Amino acid sequence: MKKYLILLLLTLPLFSDQSLGIQEKLGTMVPLDLTFIDEDGQSVTLKKLMDGKPTLLTLNYYKCAGICSPQLNKLADTLSLVKLAENTDYKVITVGFSETEKPSLAVTKKKNIFHAMRRDYVQDTWHFVIGENNSSGKLAEYVGFKYKAMKMKNGDVGYIHPAMTVLLSPKGKITGYLEGVNQLPADITMAINEAKLGHTRKAIRHNDAPYCFTETPLMDRVINKMTRIMGILSILAFMAFYFFYLRKRNKKED
């Protein structure tokens, strides 16, 4: 009987969604010839944006009503405390992964984020760009950023996605991940210095690494689906247990 229950438990991972979250790809080289549209509406390569510096990379969408704004605001606040020289020691790139957003949204987001900085900050350090010819989708795949589009009640397209910051070496190698929203200045400083040297380090898991669910009804559907699956599995487990219980009792009576 025990082996049948173990078999049922082993089937549970088959129902988890592997298409969302963060799949670390440490050591992967990101193509620096990917092109994006910058805040001025110009096509620019990732290589030019990085300018030969270790780079903090975030993937967001500018209309996100969930974790994107808190993530970027917190990053701005933390970078204000980092003692490294911005635009000399490192670069920051925020890529809008939504294919429907325009450069004007990137411009507005940049203004809002820089307004949250605690001190004067070299503006050319941090670029806010959007994809060109699906470059944002390709970049997301290279760095292991898994997201899913969904249609909201108002007809707009939203996304389920994680919060993360990727560290790239000056040559474009993925050296590390900072997951979640809250990062310490010391963590960012260490990550930048390691990226500069090309050293890789696995991410430290944070309990505050949330997902953005654009609409509550989607989460309700996910929960309802999993509840139904668990209910079916529970019934099957009970039936299997009852069947083998009756079989065992009948053998004893014989």
C-alpha cells in the first residue's frame, strides 16, 4: 500500500507550472548585439548600453501595477547608498519586456525612478529601454526570466512574472542573480565587484521573492485548478487505500 501512496505523491510535481519564475543560467553569455529602443527612441545595442561595465539588469513592464514599481524604487533607494562610482564602476539597464509598450513609458518611468533617488545620480548610468524585434523576449530567455502573458478583464494584456536583478560581466556573462525586491547595498556592491571580475555566484534565496499577478481573478483560477487537482488526487488515494484495506481484510477472513 505504501508504494502506491508514494507513487501518488511523486506525481504532484507534474502539475506544477515550470514556465514561470527564475531559471538560473550562470556562466551563460548574453549576446551583446541585441538591439533595444532607448529613452530617446534610438536603436541601441546591449553592448553600447553596457559600455564595457559590469551591469545590473532588470526585466519589467512599465505599466505593471504589482511588484515592478516597488522593485525599481527600492533599487533606486539602495543604489543611492552604494559607495561605488555610478557610470564608472557599473551600469544599470531596465528592459521593458512587454511588446506593446512605447518609449514614452520608459521615459516616464525613468523620471519617476530618478525622483526617488536620495542623492544626485549620473543619469547616463541607468537606461530604461524597450525591446526591438523581440529582443526583450530573447534576452529574457537567455537570462532565465520566465513570464506569462494574460488577458485582463478590461482587454489589456498583463503578465505574471518574478522580481529579479541579473548581474552581467563587462563581456556579457551572467555572473549572479539578486532575487526579490529588497537588496542590501553590501549585496549589490559585492555582486558588482564579482561581475567585474567575471566570477559567478549562485543566488541567495529570499523569502520576499514574489510574483506579480496582474489580476486577482487569475490567481483565483490557479488556486481553484490546483484545489480540484488535489481533490481528485485525495479521492484516488482514499479509493486506493480502501481497496487494499478490503483486500487485506478479505484475505484474513479466508
